Amino acid sequence: MRARDDMTFPPEEYERRLHDLRERMARRRLDAVVITDPENLMYLTDYQTTGYSFFQALVVPLDGDPLMITRAMEESNVIERTWVDHTRPYPDTGDAIQELVLALNQSGLGHKRVGYERNSYFFPAYQQDRIHTSFQHGVLLDCFGIVEAGRLRKSDVEIDVMRKAARATEAGMAAGLAAAVPGATENDVAAAISSAMFRAGGEFPSVMPYVASGPRSMIGHATWEGRVIQPNDHVLLEIGGCYRRYHTAMMRTAVTGELSDSMYRSQERMKLALAELKSLMGPGMTVSDADSIVRRIISDNEVGARLVTRSGYSIGIAFPPSWDEGYILSLNPGDFSVLEPGMTFHVIPWMWGVDGDKTVGISDTIRITDDGCESFFSLDEDFVVHATDQATLTPVADLEPDTGGEPAEAEATVATAVGTGER
């Protein structure tokens, strides 16, 4: 392992991750693993690229040096970003799977027990079929989750990186809420969010912001399409800020015009769900119990809304197409996994179908501590209410907050530009 001081984390963090992985390998009697998931590659080595649609793999033997197999163009990412000493690049005209099999054989692993990530998005079935055909003398075993088991609990240095992602999330949300005024388009709002996130130090997120106004909020995962925000409208925003591929996410809602009784009730129900969960959530609680708290409160409403999804999911390292780690662990009924310190979740007590035609949201990214939990954010949870007669006279550019400071500064800027959903 090359010791270097220009990676996301100090060398001892990567040494710990590799050591822990090898302990899990030994327990599963694996002589080596072939890691192809982009998030897992990042976690183990700091390797990242947007070119992950081409085959790439880290071969980690139980003993000896790991080996990286990449497209030739991507080898520079191994050399410049990671601690990995040994690479086997293949040309665009080459055969990545044959290169992998040759590397396994030449490393003395041709007759060994080798794990591979059967569920990896980027190790498709046709390539898995070929390695099963070509790796004739060894044993291939599915090792799904062997790296994710380490990713689930974030270390202190990972939490610090997620705090930097949270600053970008809050700056983007503050700008988006301020820009969501009558006469602005969803595109204007998305532009304000993106500019603020990136100016606050954020990097490209795994999913760009969700911006859905009026009836479009009822469309699952809808984002901006140029709709003009109207008086007496609402705008649902969901943002995932990113720093070094680590994400934090947040939902908030803006309202133009008067806050209706049903919208106020929705706001208070979601705030109650978050407050109740955060007062109880901590080590020892099961995933199912956490989900039950949120689901019970959101389901008990008088506005015709429901929670149509899981109530939260693990969040951390992510590459497109998603910012969540929900495939590792989600807050779902019937899951009796136990919460542990260092776990991080995006909790989403959102409400689908308020009055039959509105979706609204307030969410939080939370980390489990030794004796409870805490939020990454300080931005106010209330709906931001724009008075229609005033907001229509204010240019969108003038409403974008200064994102150069800390989250509290961004929040203060929003507070001076708009009202809140208080009664």
C-alpha cells in the first residue's frame, strides 16, 4: 500500500478498511474477492471515475497486494487517486474478463475460492457468465455485502466528510426555497440550488435536485421541466449534497400564497414524526421500530395523505444512478436489524396525496451516536411561505442567498426573504 497524504482520508483509515475486509473474507473462507461496485471501490481505495460503465475490478487476495483492473484510460485514476500499487489496464479493443481471469491465474488464485459481487450493477450477467465459463479450476462464490458490512457504520473521519456534504445540501436548499416564487420556473429553482451547492464546496451529486411544483409533485421522482410556479402553488424540493462522493439529503417545501389548514397540518405532522423519532432513535433500536414511529405518526392524519415508501434509508457513498445506500439497509417494517453508532440515515416522513393532489416533504439526515442520534442540519423545518403579492415583484436572482458561509448564514438569508409556515 502506497502511503500518501492527498487522499480523502488518512492512510490508516484505508488500512483499517482493508484489514476488516480480510477478516470477513477469512470468516467466509474466501481466498480472494473481486470488487466491482463503484461505491465499494471508492470505499476501499479512494478510486473514482465517471467512466464506471466500463468494467473495472479490484482483486483483493487474503494475503498479498491488491490488484486493480481498469480500462487503460482509467489507469491514471488508480495512479493519481489511490494507494494501489499494481494495475492491469486493458485497451478499448481488449477483453476485460479475460484480463481478470488471467490476473487470477497468474496471482496463484486459479484453483482457489474467489468471491464476486453477483448483484453489482456494473458486473452484468453476460460478463458473469463469461467468468464462470473461463475460470474453470477455481470456485466462484457470491460475496455480496462483504464490503458493505464495513460501509454501514461510518467512522469519525467519514462523519466529518458528510458534514461538508451537509453544508452543500443546506446552501442548495436555502437557495431553492428562496427562488421558488410565483413567476419563476422550476428550471430557475434548480439553477439556484445547483449554483449554491457547488459554491458551498459541493461536488456533482449522484442525483441532481428534485424540483416539482403544483400537480407535478404527485409524480414519483419528478424533477424540473420548466413549469412556471403559480400563486397559491407549492413546490417540493429534495436535495442531495455531495462531497468526495459522500452524500446527505434533505426535503423541504415552499408554498406561494396563504398556508392552507391542510398544508399546515401536514407540516406539523412531519415535524412531529421527525421529533418523535429523534427523541427515541439510538443504538439498540431495530430498523422496524424506527420505521414504525414514523409510519404511525404520518398515517394518523386528517388530510388524506399517506407514506407510500420506506421511511428512510442508509446514506453515504454514492455514484449515479442513486444517492442512497438503501440496498444495504432501509427503514422498513419487519426488518429487525439493530441500529449501531456510526450508522447514517436519510429519514423521509413525507406525505403523498395531501388534499388528493399535493405531495409535501420535510426530511433529515441523521447519524446514530453512542447514546442517541443527531442531525447533520440546522435549517428550519417549517414550510417556507412566499406572500404572493410581494414575491411576484422580486427577481429570482435577488433571492438567491450568499452561500459562501455556514448553513446558519444561509438559513438567516432565507428568513429575511420569505415567511415561514408558523401559525
